[in-house]
Amino acid sequence: MFMTRRQFLKWSGSAGVAAAALSLGFDLRPVETYAAGLKILKAKETITICPYCAVGCGVIVHTKKSGRLLNTEGDPDHPINEGTLCSKGAALYQVSTNRERMKDVLYRAPGSDEWEEVEWDWAIEKIAARIKETRDATFTEKNAKGQVVNRTTGIAHVGSAALDNEECWVLQAMMRALGLVYIEHQARI
């Protein structure tokens, strides 16, 4: 096999670097051992978006086949956050696995300084009744010019960054059906 001087220098230089690296003690066995013990080794990896604000940072979520959450971390391939997360985004795992998280509805009556635990059905009915009461009290059928406007200015709505386009459309359509004028989305604030 014929070898030019340039090829000889490339091969001998590469061999020298490899020999020097091996003599420095680079051993990949500990890396393989460490990787075998990772809790996310055979977990399903799902790419999602952080639900907390309008920025839309990318998050990688690792789950078991049972659906149990194992780990969350920033997505290094996401163009917005490039793998970094704020403190709220970094705490996604803790929020979802926290057993101390409140799951019941607490209600504080007007003028009271005590919270009381109430049923979900009661709370939903109370919210619906207050929306209806406010809408009826502030509903305008016609403006000063006599034009039909069918609107209420006593209620406003702010959407969430955790919603996708379809959910936002349905929610916005429902708010418009109620006559709301002040409809905003967190992504624009």
C-alpha cells in the first residue's frame, strides 16, 4: 500500500492522539454502568410545552409505560428556551408528583376570614350563577345609537398559554356567545 507523506502524518498523528488519550486513563466502562442505572433508560420520551406562561418553552417528559411521570427537563432542541427552564418550568415534575397538593375546593364567603372546604358541584354551580348574575346586570342589548350590540362589559376573560389553537377557538367562541367584549390571551400580554 502506497502512502503519501501527508497521509502518513495524518495517520500517525491520529494514532498518537488515540494512544495519548488511552494512556491518560479514559475508560468508558463507568459511563456504560452509569447509563444502565438511569431511571429514564427505557422510558417513553414526549416533547411538550411548559404550561405556565406565554413564552412556550420546550420540555421533555419521560414516562413509564404505566403513564407514571419519571422526569421532566428542558428541551435543548427547542428554539425558544434551548434546554433552559425557569423555576416554575423546572418544578413541573414536583408539581405533578406532589402528594401535598390541594385537590379540594376551598371557599371563603364574602366578609369572612375563614376558608371552608366545599364540593366541586357546589363550586361550579356557584361560579355559573355568579357569571349569569353579572352578565344579566351588565348586559347591553343596544348602544346609544340604537344599534344591536348584545354585549357585557362586566366580565373579562384571559386565556392560558397551556391551550392549543383549537381549545382557544372553542373557549373564545363560548366567551363571545356570552357577550364578552374583553377577551385576551396570555401570549399577547
